[in-house]
Amino acid sequence: PPFPLKLRGPVIKGFGRGSKELGIPTANIPLSGLSINGYSDLDSGIYYGFCTLDHSTIPSSTSSTTVPSATSDTSIPSQSSSHAVLDLEYAASTPSTGRSPVYPTVLSIGYNPYYKNTTRSIEIHILANFSSDFYGAELSLVILGFIRPEYDYVSKEALVEDIREDIRVAQRSLAREGYQVYKEEGWLQGKG
Ligand code: ADP
Ligand code: MG
């Protein structure tokens, strides 16, 4: 299919089998997101691209420490929410125009043979550190290239080793001059 491919969807709970424990958390979005521009037949495999997160779609948690009350006294500074923290981390590289930070990502689309899944999923590893989870956030994605097909693995170590290499390939690819223009995609800022 022609790149860029554009996908958008809410971050949902995945298989909960410990991507985080491997040091490689993957934000899952529903498979329906795959048909957004008509490519429901997208090849399974590992891809790279850019994404943004819209935190305003995260349901209010019951924790009073992270959600400023709507009627709160404005003289009391609200507790820093998780996204305020991570926006700060990226302030240096993001124009101060209220735009969402654009993150490089490496993602897998497929059945994940190692885990013998029977339905396809989209799992997006964002190449940035976040201080907390963002389930419910709307994730917008432009996919820019294909790295490799899915393989099966004899061990978790071999799987992780390949993912580490995929991350390096994605970083090198996305740093190329020709890709920088895609960071400006209106799609990543919720348009289109
Ligand atoms: P799940 O099985 O629910 O997808 P994971 O172990 O794959 O669980 O963790 C994914 C979650 O971790 C994401 O939904 C997101 O809320 C959080 N997360 C934190 N840092 C990242 C990151 N760099 N990339 C992707 N998700 C991240
Ligand atoms: Mg996941």
C-alpha cells in the first residue's frame, strides 16, 4: 500500500502478557482502526511511523490527585497530570503552539506468532518514556515504512533481540531528511 497510511483509535487494553516487563510496552488500538483508509488487507509485519496522543479522551479517573476538579479554585495550581509531565519533557522539541508532541514509533500489525494469537492486533511502541499509562487516549498514527514480516521465535530473548533491532532501524529511518515533513501532517493533530 502507498505510505503514509493513517490510522486513529483509542488506546485499549491489550493481552496483558507483560510487554512492559520486557521493557517494550505497546499501546494497542482496535483492529477497526486498520480499515481507516481502506487497507484492511495490510500485510502483517513490523512498521515504523510517527504518532501523537490526545489525552483529552482519557476517562476521568477517580483519583483526585491526577484530575483537577472542573470547579476548582484557580488560585490553587492543579496537580500536574501525567500528560503535563510528558509534554514538558518534549517542550524543547515541540513548537509552543498547543500542538501535540509527535513521537517516533515502531509498531507491529499481525497475529504475533510467538504468542499464537488468533486475531490480528496493532501494537504501537512509542520511542519515548512516559511517566504513566494513557489507556483511553486517542492515538493518531502515520505509518511510513515496512521493516520486516512477522517471525516466530524459539525464545522470548530472541523476540526481544529482534525488537531492539527494529527500534534501531525505525530510529535511523525516521531521522532521515525526507521523513521530517510527515511530523507536520494535519492528521497527527486530529485533522482529516
Ligand atoms: P497491554 O497488554 O494492555 O497493551 P502493555 O504491557 O503492552 O499492556 O503496556 C501498554 C501500555 O503502556 C500502553 O497502553 C500505555 O498506556 C503504556 N505505555 C507507557 N509507555 C509506553 C510507550 N513508550 N509506548 C507504548 N505504550 C506505553
Ligand atoms: Mg500492548
